[in-house]
Amino acid sequence: MSAAGGGQQPVAVSPGLYVVSTPIGNLRDITLRALDILSAADEVLAEDTRVAGKLMSAYGIKARLSPYHDHNGAERRPQILSRLADGGRIALISDAGTPLISDPGWKLVHDALEAGHKVYPVPGASALLAGLVASGLPSDRFMFAGFLPPKSGARKAALETLKHVPGTLVFYESGPRLAESLADLAAVLGGGRTAAVARELTKLFEETRRGTLTSLAEHYQTAGPPRGEIVILTGPPEEKTSTPGDLDAALRDALLTMPTKDAATSVAEALGLPRRDVYQRALQLKSENAG
Ligand code: SAM
């Protein structure tokens, strides 16, 4: 029924919009199902038809390519929705990896669903997951934060909002901005945080460099901007470990200058403990002192 490589047989593909992942470097990182869908689609929407053309010719696929990107999306969406309404089978691809992930497509998927059309994922490569799994950083909880703002002030402000996220953070970055972004990450998240820079994943010069944010920032400041495409990852904030003794000492200090509730809030934040528990302990300490 289905086949990959040159000379595919036609496959039965239901009407709908297919969000198809393509390689992030190594051309062989494409699924058999992705090749089936791209061969069978009535239209393949591509971020850049020249890039898509190379992929199609590598696999001997004669796709009907048309451009879909941020600059023509608003104009193209009504035409695409009407093709879907006519029973069209439409595939969406980006230049690399998974569409919608720091790439166009979100509005199209949203509008297609609103109009009652089927949307099918055809999963595959994405730099964020490739970077995560080779980083050595915790993968049980992570947050993808896309590209950071290009200017340092806005970048630091964005990082402030991510500082306490209790998981690995994943960012996309370019070579020329890498060193200054790492320096801002170190300044806001703390230079001792463990981190990794994953570069040219699945390609010839693939490299994942691990270290603290400070050591990585220093390395790229000295070495200069690296070539190629980059994922930055930072480990979660260090868990604060405090003993009951630390809690009591901090509470006694705080109670000297603050009302009980404020003291509990401030100590709970400082030690990373639940406010309710800290408040209960503050009440106990106060009654012990009064007795
Ligand atoms: N949609 C893509 C995906 O699923 O990964 C990402 C598209 S985004 C416009 C491009 C960014 O992804 C690059 O600037 C880089 O940060 C990252 N990236 C893409 N390919 C990569 C690779 N092979 N190695 C490292 N990072 C990569």
C-alpha cells in the first residue's frame, strides 16, 4: 500500500490538513509515513519551495508545492480552507523539523480546526527534542521557550519570567548571538546553572558542549561565534534544601521586623517552602515565645 524512496505507490490518504515533520539536517531523518503523505497530497504548503524542492527530489516525489509563510499566510488561508472544504488533502512542511515549532502554521491549524476540518500530525524531527535528549539535562519536565529577544534588555526581562520554571529550559539561538545570550542567561538564571549548547544536530559537525552557564558564556566569548544552528538548554534551578533549624532561624529573624503573615511569606519564598507550613511554624514559634 505505501512505500518510501523513489517510485512510491499511491496511498489512500483521507481529506484534511497534515502537519508533516521533515529533517533538521540529516536527510534520512524522515518517516515513511511522511513520504507517503507528501507523495499523495493534493498540495504541499512549504515555507520555502526551493528548500522543499530539494527534499522532494531526494526522494523522487513529484509534489505540488506552493509557498506558505508568515508574509502570505493571511492571504492564503481562505484558499486553503476552501480546498479543505472540497475534500483536499493538504500537507504543511517547514524548512526543517516540525512546522509550528518556531515556524509558520499555527494560525492555519487553528483556522482549519475552527472550520471543522481534520488536522493530522505526521511527527518526526525537531531540534528541541534532539537537543534535549542529547544534553544530559533532566528530561522529565522541560519548557520550550523558542527564540529569546535579540536585544539584551528585552532578553533579560523575558528570562526573569522563566527564572523559577522547575524544569529544563530549551531555547533556539543563532551563532552570532550565542555568547551574549549565554551571558544574559548566566546573569539572570545564575552562572552556576548547568547548561548545554547543541550545535548542528544530525549534521557533519554535530557537537553538544556541556558546562555551567558561566563557563559556556566564557568559552563562546573567547572562541567567537560558532557556525551553524544552535539549541541552548539550561537545567532546572537548584532545589533549595533547608533544615528545620534554617527555617526557625529565618523565621525568628523575620518576626523581629515583620508581622507574622509577611514573615511567613518572605521566609517561604527565600527557602522555597510552602507558605502554609511556614505560617503554621511561625505561629508555633510566637506562642512558644509568649509562653
Ligand atoms: N521547526 C524547527 C524544529 O522543529 O526544530 C525549528 C525551526 S527554527 C526557525 C530554526 C532554529 O531551530 C535554528 O535557528 C536553531 O536554533 C534550531 N535548529 C534547527 N535545526 C537545528 C540543528 N540541526 N541543530 C541545532 N539547532 C537546530
